[in-house]
Amino acid sequence: MNSEREDDLNLPNILIILADDLGYGDLGCYGAKKIPTPNIDQIASQGIKFTDVHAASAVCTPSRYSIITGRYCWRSKLKKGVLGGFDFPIIEKDRFTIARMLKARGYHTAAIGKWHLGFEWPVENSDPSLFEPSFRIAEPPDIDYSKPLKGGPNDLGFDYFFGISGSLDMPPYCFIENDHVLGIPNIPKYPLYQQQIKGSMVEGWKDEEVDINFTRKAKMFLNDHVNNFKENPFFLYLCTSAPHRPCDIRPDFVIGKSQAGDRGDMVVLFDWVVGQIEKELEKLNLIENTILIITSDNGARKTCYNGLDYGHDSNGPWRGQKADIWEGGHRIPFIIRWPRTIKGNKTSNEPFCLIDLFRTFAALINYEMPQNAAEDSVNVLLALLSKNERYFMREFMVHHSDLGFFALRQGKWKYINKLGSGGFTQPIRQLPKKHGPKGQLYDLEEDPKEIKNLWLSEPEIVKELKEKLEKIKR
């Protein structure tokens, strides 16, 4: 599996910038009119913009699990929902990860930003072996913050980590660097912003500076790489908090920059982060051989947290929103640029999933995958390097909602095993009526907005896809 140093020098750097709740319709290059995103739009003009890429789940923890492991998260203990800030790790200690793979090929690896995949907190009376995902938001009373955390990024193949344990709306409100908390979160969180959960923070904590600090640390990593690891390629997994709630913690320099309320301004903040990283890549002469991917962990909330949409369609033309089984829950923006190999200003309709990054990178670096690793990932490298062709490298995709609804996408058909959104959009759950449909079936070619349920008129398709989904789950 290992290569000679000469081969390693030709391997591309890999940089993923993952937004939190960025919708398909939030970027100018995807049609947004009320939110300026000039940095991302420029990068899209230099690479390939994809229109049919999906998160493995419509919410964040399971989506991120799939990127790191190449597996659907519903194969883990987490069958629905997300983790809390104090939950134990959801990735098994011996699980082969995308970072472990790249590290084995000589990559200098870092995860910076929102983690949300759990830590083994240093507690005296809690047994991690009894762990069941529970959206654990209450701070265990016996945490010793002076001791190292286990089961996080450093134990899963990342050389460096700086970030927060969960989302910016849940405790603990503190930074973690590598395996230690920076400071002691022993002050009640104040002020509490949009839908933030009560908990402890470190002294001096400022929500509006979180993404600024992530950006600063990412730039420091890039400089450290050039100064100390330039003979190796790098893998940087940079996960912002923006534009996830709370949106009323915007830094001053983005307030009022959009015409789509405070959430729109947070999309502007995400674009600023991308712009800062782009400038650093250019300064360090890293652009030419760096694969830069800009994407999101799931779809967006349909409105701002005041209930207004400001005339902006955060999920573009797709039905539903974050958490839903419908397209708005999991169809996401995806932009890739690699100047050394990809010719710019292209659009691709190739369907694939973020879970596919694992085996695609394995093919890219010519790494022989071990058995029982990244079982659900598919190599879509040809699609990432293509022009406008569609290769249909994925025979099918499985989608998953916040409440655990399943969907199977195969060709033009999308089968959903229950009625309702399974997420945030009403109706969330519907009981089947006598002689009525028991689930949903849509023809995405004829009905991309998922309006006409064909469950009753296409019973053979329903039967075929139901059986296939059950086989995949088994």
C-alpha cells in the first residue's frame, strides 16, 4: 500500500470545507439572488459544480459519520437524530477512517471546526461501554476537564484537531485542541442566542468569533504544513459552524451584507471563510495541486429563525428542508476544483453521495482498501474529473431523515418507506389510510419536486424497491 517518496510528492493535497446547514439554493452559483457569495462563485467557475449530490443523512452527525467512515450511520448505534455535546464517540475505535487511510499514504492530516461525532469525556462514574446515543446535553457532574479526551479525531487518524464538540447551539461552549479542552467551562452560558441550550462556557467565550478562530487555525495548519511537512501532501477537513443556528451571533463585518436576514448573513460568513482559505492557498502556492471541495453536511432550514424567508429559497427548487426525507433535506451544493487536472467552469448532473468521497480518494491515491471498510462508499472519481457527461456510477443511493425514515433512489425512482417528511416539515408523520398509500414513490425525472405520489399506480416498482432497501439494510 505504501509508495516511494517520488510518488508521494505527486499526490494532491485534499481540502474539504464543509458548511453546517448550507442549502442547495444558498449560493450565487446555484441561483441565489439575495446572498452574495463571490468567493465560492469564483471557485465554482474554476472547477465543476454538481447538481445531484447528496448528504448521507438530512442531519449533521450521521452525515459526518458517513464522510469519515464511508458507511451509512444507521448501521451504527445511532438510528435517528444527532449527538449532543457530551455524547460518547459514535465511531468505533478500530474503525478504518478516511483520515487513517490518507495518513497511511503519508498525508499530514487535520480536522478543524465542528466535530459532532462524540468524545469519551474524562468522567469517573460513566461507563462508555454502556453508551447509547441519547442527545446528551446535560453536563456530567464528574468531568475532569484537566484530563485528556479520548475517541476523538486524534484517535481516528487526524494529526491535529481544533474545534468544538457539537453544534454552536449546545454545550459545552469551549474549544478543544487535540485531546484537551482549552480552559475550564465553569460559567453559565450568557447570553443565550437563537435556540441555544443552557450549559457551561469558558471565561471570555464569544460565539461570533468561533468561525473566525476556525479560519485562523486552518491558516496556521497550512503554514505549518509548508514549513515543516512540505514533502508530504495534506488533508484538511475544515467544518464551519455557519450558517447553522444561532444566526444572531454574526460578526460585525457581515451584518446586513445579505438581503436574506441573519441567516443570509451567516452564509456570507461562510463565503468569507472560503475566501480567507483561498487567499492563504494562493499565498503559499498551494492552489495548483490542491483538490478543494466546498459542500454541506445536509440541507438548510427553509426560513430564518424568525420564520421569515425574505424571498430566498434556501434549498432551491427542492421540496422540504433540513431533516426531511425529501430532496431539500439531503440534496446539497458540491463544488470541486483541482487546477492541475480539472478544466473549469463545468456543471455535472452526476448523482452521488458524500459517503463516496472515501473510496474515491482511495482510487485517487491508489490505496488498496482493507476488507469491511467503507462498505457503502462507491468510487466516483471518473465523475469528479469529467466534463458534462453522466456516468451513473452509483446504481442506487439510500437517504435517511432525522426521525429515521428511509428512501431508496434508483435511477429516476425515489421510494420512501413512510408517509410524511420524517423531519421538520409538516406533515412529519402520517398514518396510512384504508386503501391508501403506505409510503411514497416519486418519478424524479417527471416530478423533481416530489408532488405526485405514485405508490398506488406503480405497485411493481414499489415492491422491487422495498425489497431492495430491506436487502441493503440487512
